[in-house]
Amino acid sequence: MLDIGWTELLVVAIVLIIVVGPKDLPPMLRAFGRTTTKLRKMANEFRGQFDEALR
């Protein structure tokens, strides 16, 4: 889906550490993970309802 290599991930990680700071990074990543989980659940629920409506 996304063609992201290790070098791009390393650059993003370094920029995050510089911009956010190492102290605030873990809570920010946890919040990002929770938000991503919620969005996935909502997408799966929508897909399930759409499939049910098609049946």
C-alpha cells in the first residue's frame, strides 16, 4: 500500500524526536495508536453494515 522504506522511517523518527522531544513522544504515540484503533473499528463496523445491507 504505502511504499515506505527504512530510511524514510528513520528520518521520520528523528524528526519526531527533535520536534516533539523524547519526553513527550511515548504518550503521543499511545494517543496515535488509540486513535488508529478507533478508526479501524469504525471502518470495520461500516464495512460490516454495508455488507449486511448488500445481502
